[in-house]
Amino acid sequence: MNLQPFTLAIFGATGDLTRRKLYPALYNLWRENQLPKDFSVVSIGRRDISREEHHDAIIRSMERFSRKQLHTRHELKDFLDRFSYFRLEFHNSKGYGELKSYLSEVDQTWHTQGNKIYFLAVAPEFFPIISDELHDHGMAENIGSWQRLVVEKPFGQDLQSAIALNNDVRKTFPEENIYRIDHYLGKEMAQNIMVLRFANTLFEPLWNNRYIDHIQINLTETIGVEGRGLYYEKSGALHDMVQNHALQLLSLIAMEPPIALDTESVRDEKIKMLRSLKIKPGDVVRGQYDCDEKANILGYREEENVSPQSNTETFVALKTTIDNFRWAGVPFYIRTGKRMPQKYSEIVVTFKKLPGVLYFEKEDLGSNVLVIRLQPDEGVYLQFNAKRPGTNNFIQPVSMDFCQNCHNGFNSPEAYERLLLDVMRGDPTLFTRWDEVEYSWRFVDQIENMWKEDRGPTPLYAPNTWGPQKAIDLMQRDGRDWLRFQRKEVYII
């Protein structure tokens, strides 16, 4: 598909997201010849920096975070020449008039035909301010060209604030031009979920409560808040990971087959799933990481910009069910946390055991397990039972694995590469529609209300552990355990 020319205007260009994700993604796309011949990037920020300082910052960003080896500065000239910097105070209305003139000049220089992507890599409180100013200064629409608005999470702090924020943004940009990013949907294996489900007779007929015992979604990190105390105090793990990433993965895993694989059909089925989620008060566990003086690890309450009395959760484990015929009786477990022993993101589908029949009746047959690994070592792994080599009829679990980035030197695109490319294409499939955001918040607000009714101190857990004991109890009371796939084996953690 030939991409149309465009100008990408990044608000918040001096921030962490731009440095770690956007600049490297653009460079990787450029190296793979996936960008159009005519494009430009205008970095917009509140700092006063020179063109040379701006280009130096881009190079440092690519050196550190790009998956591609960096060219020399001479070889990078064509790429860097397309980047310019515009200083803007987001509250300064006059500055937007100057920005409009500047973007027009860039449009003429790089022949981008008036097509613009406005990427808001800023705090949510700036979303309505920037979108209003873009609209008021005639930059939100232009006859004969397209204008697209990209917004980052979090989209609101609860349902009420999300509705207000959406109403503000929708006054200036129509829904079809708003791209709400959840970068987990850009990950290669997240995109593979529907293919695995609907393109394989090995899985599709078994994807229901007759054959599946339960499903786990694990999204864990080894790091703490890493200087993001101000943000994390407002969000916590529930908002930061469950409301978006975990529920989006759950919707892909559990939704009904869409009538077609077009954008709106897929989104419609995800909405039906989100509306069917149920949760009980005793099925949610929260926790907060404590300090470890021997390992020189700060507790959450000791982190910069965090209240010493903070009850903000850095860990959530929950059990939810889906109120429909396909999934009646099948529990879905979600776990996410910081300062965990290992960093990984994976979905574990555990199938029901066979009844003891024939010569298997004396064997304790393990369950068949399907693991969809998003990171690290993205891939798909299947554990099943087979006879152990030898003269005796001993049965053991064995596995087949497809490690996507382990074979043939394949270097998977980063999530933001795919997402930026889809914005350029005008394909919103991997972005969240407003009603997806709405029903995600409705589910999360239920949990918040449960906590408000019983808001004792948030339980502490030691760094490099798997969270509070209650999270383990949440599984074991159902006769199950948290599972982890590693070294070709699924084991209990």
C-alpha cells in the first residue's frame, strides 16, 4: 500500500515517550523503506533548543533504543533534514497561530499535501487544550487532505473523567480521526492472537468452556516506578496496566468470532466481551512493593514524588468471568506488578484434563497448555503429553515451541512501528474505539468502588517476589496455580 505524504507533529517531543519510542520507530521504518518519499516531522516542545541540539537528541535516541544499527551522520542527513523543532507553550493560544504558519511552510518544503498527524505525547490534561487550539486555528480539518489525532494512555482517570475528556476531544475531531493508542496491540504476538484462533482448526473448535479450564494473563516488570512517581500516584497498577493492556488482550482472547476481519466488526465483538465481564469483591488482590535494604531497593513510598503514606497499588491480581455461553464457568486470571522476579508478558491457556481412561487411568496426566508469549522471546508454545522413551509406558509433558524472534535472525518490529504505520495508512484496527475505553473504565471503576468500601492499608510485598500471599491464594483456592513458561517447560510460580 502506497502511503500518502504527511507531516507528523509530535507534541511533547522532549519527553520520554518520544525519545524511547517514536524517534527510533520512525528511523526503523525509514531504514526499511516503509515511509513515503515525501514526509516531515515537526517536534513540538516547551524547551528552547537549537536545530543542532534537536538532531543530536534524535541521534542519541536512535543509538540507544533503535533495533537497527545506526548509519553515520552523513548517511543520516536525508532522514535528519526532515526533522525540525518548534517551541510552543501549550497554553499559549497565540503560539498556535505561529505553529499553523510554520506547518504550512514545512508542508510546502516537503510536499506533504496538507496531510497531518498530531501525536499528543503529553499528559492527558493537555489533550483538550491542544485539540481545541488546533480546531480554533483551523488545523483540525482541511479540505482535500486528512488530519489525524493520536492520543496516548491514560485516557481519563475514571469513567466520568474519560467521558468528559472524550466529549472535549470529539468537539474538535470526529471519532474516525481519533487514534487512541494501546501499544500492547502493536506487539507482534498480540496481532497474532486472532490468526491463531481463527486460522487453525487445531485451536478454533476447542476455544470454549467445554475444553478450556482457565486462562491467565501475566504482565510483570522487574523495575519500580523509575522516576514516574507523579504519574503513578494518579494511576496505580489498576489504571496503568489493567484498564488498557490487560483488558485489550483479554478481549482478543475471549471475543466471539467477528462476522468479518474489518476494523468495526472486530471492535464490535471486543465491546460485547467487555460488556459481559463480571467480578466479585473477593476476587481482587492489590499490593505495593516494599524496600529491600540489603539489595539497595527503595520501597514505593520512598520513591521520588510519592507520598510516604501512599496506598497506591503497584500490583494487582484478579479473577473475572465472562457472562456468555462460550465462557460460562471459565475463570480468567489477570496479574500485573512491579518489582517482580522476572519481566514477561504472556497469555496461558490451560485446557481441561481428560478423564482417566484405558491405560492412562494410573497416570497423573498434565494439562495441555498453550502459551502466547508477547515478551521476551515472543512466540507460541504448546505443552502436551507423550510417552517417555524407553521400555516402560511412562508419560511425560513435552512441548513444541515457535519462538518468532529466535529463528532466522528475525528482528520483530517494535509496537510503535506498526502503530505509526497504521496511523499513516488510516487503519484504526489496532487502536481503541471510544466505547472500548468506556466499558474498560466501567469494569475498572467496579474494582475501585470495592476498594473504597474496604480501603485498609495496601498490603506490602518484598521486591523480587510474586506479590502478596493473597495473590497465590486467589489461584490455589480454586485448585490452580500461576504458571510460567520457560526453557520449554510450563512450571508453577
